[in-house]
Amino acid sequence: LGDLAADVVQDLLVGADWLAEFVDLLRTRRQVILYGPPGTGKTFLALSVAEALTEPANVQLVQFHPAYSYEDFFEGYRPAGIDEEGRLGFTLRPGPLRKIVDQAVENPSTPFILIIDEINRANLARVFGELSFLLEYRDRRIELMYGSGDQGRDFTLPKNLFIVGTMNTADRSIALVDAAMRRRFAFLSLQPNDEHRRGVLRGWLEREDLATEPADLLDVLNDRIPDRDFCVGPSYLMRPE
């Protein structure tokens, strides 16, 4: 991964230092989770940074939910229709992770980035299954749950695949994420009162030639909310009206 262009850093309003840390963690850890309450721009920043680091066609977004499974995320057998003898057939179909892995393997010199929105809403251990091992050991190979033949016993996550998750801490704190999964990701805070986020609304209002009173109101409001995970993100007020 390269560095972000100066105009991208300026447009995102979160500061060069935070963005440099984000890119550096992606480069070294390959899995990063942006966490904070709603309205702090987690998904927007994940998409913006990803599309600035590689071609937009190499960026894929998937949203987790409580019913999401390994078969949805990676691969699983799905009905393939009824044959001439009236029997229902099944075929092994790839999910978003398998598809982007295959693309990354075919283009080893190109970065591919998978964004998992609301990553903490699913059971991560169940969704990743045996793949959680590869998040920590990218140079190892494993046998897949549904793998057949040599291909199923020789699977690895390519080093040019990067994963960015977003986590809404109003739903669940980081402490409640499975400990084994927690150590496989780097975490970056996007709390409204963080130094790199506190001035975002004010900077946006000034850039749009709008009055800065909403930024004063937001600062006072968030200072009075005792639980940081329930603070109000600036995105709610970043609209002309």
C-alpha cells in the first residue's frame, strides 16, 4: 500500500497523523477495525481511504448482521435447481470473501480491500470459522470446511488482501468481541471527542462557508454525555440545511 495523496488527506478533515496511522496499520497488520458511536463517519472513511489506496473496482463492501454465517461470507452449498429427474441439486457458491480472495490471487501486485460494515453485529468466530487462523498467519495454509481435492487443502489468504471493519460501539463494546478475534485486528478510535474528530464539523462548516454555531452546540452536548459510546457524531450535522 502506498500513502494517501495530500488532497485526499485535506478533504477527509480527520488530520494527517490519524490517516497515516490508519494506512500504516493496514500495511503492517492487514486487518483494522474503526470503532465509535453512530455518525462518526466510520463507513465513509473506510470507503474513502480504501478507494484512495487502490482502484474502486478492487474495493468490496459487505454488511454483517446477526444471521450472517460462514456460508454467506465465504462459501457454502446452495440450491442449484431441479434436474431432469426431479431431484434438487446443490452447488458450492462463493461468498464475498472468497470472490475477493480469488481476485487478489490472480492480481498479486494489486491491493484488494474488503470492508465489513457493522462487523460486531455477527458472531465473528462462527462467520470466519477456520479462516480466523489465517487472519493471524497469512503465510500458512489450511484445509477448508467445504473444500474438495487439493484446492480445499491448500488455501491461504493472500498478502495483498486487506480487511477494514467498522464497529458501532453503541451496540457492543470492544470488550465483548471474542478475545481471539480481537487480537487479530488493530483498532482505531473514531469517538466524537477524540482530538482528530472533535474539529471535523467545524472544519466542514468553514469549508462550506456556513455558520459554526452547530459545532459549538455539538461540543457542549458531547461534553455533557457521560458515556463516550453514546455521544453524537458530527455526520448528523454535516448537511447544508
